Amino acid sequence: MTWNMVYVVNKLFKGDVMIQNLRFRTAAIVCGLMLLLLIAACGENNTTEPTDNLSISQDAAESIASNLAYATGGTTDQLMDLSTFATAGGFDSLQEKYPGTYFTIQKTYDEAQGRWNIHIERERGSVGNIPYAFVSRDYILQYLNAENQAQRYYISTGDTARTIHFQVVQGQGSHITRRLSQQLNELNADWTLTNAHLDVVTVNGTYYRAAVDTIRTFLRMRTSDHNLQLNVANLSLPRGSSPSLINAISGTVTGHFHADVTFTSGTSYSEGVIDRDINIVIGEGKANIGIAGKTYRSDLLIGELEP
């Protein structure tokens, strides 16, 4: 476009030397103005996003969605493990859920404490493909009978457990979805499951997760070093080992999301902090994530936001 304008100037001022000199000066001014406009436009395209706009809230919702999901090793994954433990032969059922994929479970029973120490490793998907997750978890599990006394198994001497204490002691792993990749740094939970002898149980307790997410778009990359704190109150959960039971989980979870966010665009970057209280309504396999006055809907199975 700049050279076309120079050509026009040449045609207009073609003539004697004085006019030719004026022609070159005019062409130089035109080129200079075009260059300034181009630099300004590039500057606008490289400007990093402010910390309070909607894209920040959506990035937070993306992270929360992946932290909640089953396939990514999120909160729902641990809820489904707990649901499996609340069945006769739960340890064996857990292993049967992963035919043809990497899965290992190590468990020891502490007679003095009356509880199980459990280590689990599993993969979902295959390395190099999307989605993919590697999950490593350490659990403490305790069955209590109707008299609130510890028993070894879900059903011991004909007595079905009424309460289950479940702790996530630590977690490691990583996962990748179409929108983000995550490295898990810390994980712990302390849950109590009641009505363990019924088909639908109730879960209460706390959950904490810290991780680093990398979210990529066409023009920018955002890195979110974040932590998620959840309060689980009277969450309804069906007993069993089938992933399809995710659709029957229901209830409301509250909590807080904190993230230190870095935006990178070309050679420029900016940093921001997000602190938001969150409210999550779970039902029919979905999570409606309320954050910063807006609600985002995610899939509890794969951990991605719906359009």
C-alpha cells in the first residue's frame, strides 16, 4: 500500500526539478506517516490483556473446569474412587475400571489405626495424544460401622459400613486438554461419606489443589500459577464404579480461586493476580461455575468449558 501511494505522488508531481524535490519530500512524509500507523497498530495487537477483563475470568473458569473433571484426575476423579470404595470388593472394582491402560494400586491395612493406606497410579489416554492424564495419589481410607467403630472392609462379618473417612494425602501428575496443559504441585482433601449403606451417599469436607496451567491461544500464551480451595457440603453421590455415575452427582460446592497470571505475546508480557470466590452447581454431568458475576458451564467428564 505504501509503494502504491508513492507511485501516485510521482504521477502527480512529475515535472521540473523543484516539483520533483517537492515530490520526494511529500513521498517521505507519506511513508513516515504510514510507518507510524503501522507501529501503532502493532502496538495495539501486542498489548497484553488487563487483569479485570472477561478473558481473565474465562481462563480461571478453564482452570477450575479441568481441576474438577474426571478424565483429568480432578475432584470428580477422587469422588468416583470414593464411590467405588463404598462397595463390596471396592479395591478389585477400582482396578477393573482400567482394562488395557496403565493402573497400579498398593494398599496396606494399619491395624492400630484401623485404616487403609493406599497408593494409586493411573494413565488416561496415551502419551502424545489429547486428552491425556497421568495421576498419582495417596489416600487414607477408614470404614466405620453403625457404632462408629473401625472395621477392615466395607462389609465385615456381615456388617456394612455406615461412614467412611477419606483423605487425599498428596497428589502428583499432569494432564492436557485441547485448551490447556497442567502440572499438579499439591493436592489434599478431607472428606466424610455418610449413609454408606445406602445407594446414594452424602459427602462433606474440604479440598485443596495447587497447579500451574499453560493456556494457549493463537496470539497469546497465559500461565496460571493457581490454587483452588473447595468446601463440599452435602454433595449427593451414587455408590458404584461406573464412570457413567458422574451424571448422578449433584450439589453445590463453594470455594476460592487464586492465581498469579502471566500473559505472553511475542516478546512482551504482563502479570496479574486474580482472587475470586466461586460457586459451583453440579448436576447431570455438568458444573456451572459462577465466578466474577458470570457463569461458565463445563463438562465433568473431560474438563472443558462448553461454547
